[in-house]
Amino acid sequence: MGYDDELATRLRKLFAANLDISEKKMFGGLAFMCRGYMFVGINEGDLMARIGPVNYPEALKLPHVREMDFTGKPMKGYVYVAPEGLADSKDLDKWANMCLAFIDTLPPKK
């Protein structure tokens, strides 16, 4: 396994001004954390997006999106976005902002 360095660089640039965001190598990929929660990650070339249960059904209807089944069964509220769905910087921004908005709804971690 591993992760796409180019996608990691794009995410780092996107989050550069946000001091609350850190990164952590996890599960053979790279995860970006905010307030102690993983909100996006990279698994090979795919973006792992934590969008929450409300956005989940609609997200699965979008092109280049599929269930996140990292453990062998789908994880509700998480999706994989294939590289084709991230080619435009506006698309990557959209996913990142959706994930951050979901994390903002969660209680502070203790």
C-alpha cells in the first residue's frame, strides 16, 4: 500500500493556513486530522473522505465515488473518491470542505 505524493502535496497546500490540521501516517496511507478526528486521507491514489451519514447517500451517486470498504465492509459516512474525481482543484476543495464541515458537527475529543 502507500499513498499518492502529488495528492498529499495538493492537500498540504490546501490546508497550509489551518494550524488545527495535522497529518499522520495510518493504515499504510496518510491521514489528515482536525481536532483529533481523521477527516480526509489518501490510500494509494484515492481520497478517503469522511463526509458523515447525512451526505453519504448523495455522495455515492456522484461519479468516481464508491463506498469505503477498507475493512472489507462499507463504512457509513466515509467514501473513496478516485483520482479522476479530484483532477480539478475545485473538486478537491469541495471534498475537503465537506469533510471539515462534518468534523465541525462532532463534539470535542476528550
